[in-house]
Amino acid sequence: MICVGLNYRNHILELDRELPRHPTLFTRYAESLIGATDPIANPAETDELDWEAELAIVIGAAVRRAKGATSKRP
């Protein structure tokens, strides 16, 4: 999954960071993801567990230069 970070102005300012001039991209690999009801593994090496929620959109076909809604539905 390719993600765009630092995309909420208020959150960037809360973190005391400068507003980015370009999109900040990062990845989330399948091994690092869990579902809503999955147990969270707490590694023995740390007692400072952190979490984030991500919103993912899955597109079922190759897309390039999408311009908006289409009336074609499967």
C-alpha cells in the first residue's frame, strides 16, 4: 500500500513540522497490517506500543489519469 503522509495541515502543525512542498509518500506492507478485530501483537522488546489508523481504497482495475465518476458499473 502506498500512503500519503502529512496531508492534514492541522496535524502537521500539531507535530511542529513545516508544511511539505511536495507529497510525502510512505509504504505499508501486508505484514504490518491487521484487521479491525485482529489481536495486536505487543513485542516484548518495547512497552511503548503506538498505533495509527489508515484508510485504504482498493481499485479493481488499472487506473491512469482518472477524471471522476463514470456511469459504467459491473
